[in-house]
Amino acid sequence: MRNISRLALGFLAIAALAACSGKTTKIDFTMRRDAVLDEVQKNTRTVKVYRDLDTIFIADVLWYTPKLRRNFIANLKSEGRINDQQVAKMNAEVAEKEGSGGSLEFITGFYTPDKTWNDLEKTNSMWSLTIKGSDGTAVSPVKVEKLKYDKMQDSWLFPFLTPWKNAYRVTFTGSGALMGMDSYTLRVSSTVGEGTFTWDAPK
């Protein structure tokens, strides 16, 4: 019994209920891995910061690139999960983010043992989020948005998000000091600890 997964137990419970009802119940389910999740994994960086045996923070950051967005849209379309009108709308949103120098968008799952520390979206946050530009300056995001995990219809796309982490969308302008760089390093820092996340720019 110990070796039976919770998923298997769930199916057994459903089957038992169906048998008790005296009716024939057809249950269809699919267990698959979306191809786009492989690319999500490649674009996700993780940092865990400890002091002695105490956790300071754990962060997973996905660089949500236009290419990844388009692959996500194409995947949804190929599986019949969105229609042509939705495809056009979503692709237009991607194109808009690429216009005027574009933007760099990151989806972050952030955990701190002290919940009062988990405040990336606040203007007076204890944390500083920056990317070092081509001229050596530290560029701050133009927007940090706290997301509601239980309200995210696409939360399955970000497997690193859990109810125990706060989810954030962090957006930098891709123009100016961040234009045309070979790599990007996002730095998260405060008086209690810091971590860095690095991605090579697409060729």
C-alpha cells in the first residue's frame, strides 16, 4: 500500500464510487509532458541561499523569452486548446513586448521563511533586483508584479511555482544599456543575502 502513489489512490477512489453507484462511468485522462516544458526547464535558473543551517531564500527564475512564448502558443494551438482568434491575440502581445527595444520578462518563484521578507513588488522592498548593463550600470526593472498563483490559468507552465512561494513577474526594458548584450545576469540582493542568475542571449 505504501508504494501506491496518491494519483493511483485517486483513480481507485473514483472507480470505487462509480461501482457503488451502479452506473457505468467512463474516465478519460492523459498523463503527458508538454514539449514546451523542456524549454522552460532550460530557461529556468535556481538559487538557494543559506546562512549556517538557516534558509535565507530560495528562488527559481524563468526568462520568459519571446521564443518561449511563441512555442507555448504554438503548442496550445496544435493541441486544439486555443482557437485562431486567441492565437492572433497572444502573438500580438508577444510582438508588442518586442517593439520599441523590447523587454526582458522573468517569472519568479520566491520563498523566504519570514513572510515579511517576501516583498519584491513593493517600492520599499528590502530586496534589490538589477541587471548589469553593457556600460556597467545596474539597471532596475520597470515593473515588478506579484501574481496570484491560484488564479494563474497557465501556472502549469511554470512547474517551479508552488503555493509555498510567492510568484512575481519582473520586467526590464530591453533598450538602452540592456540592448544587444551577449548574456544577462539578474542579481537579487539585500542585507541578508544575495544570488545571481545568468542566461546567454539567443543567437
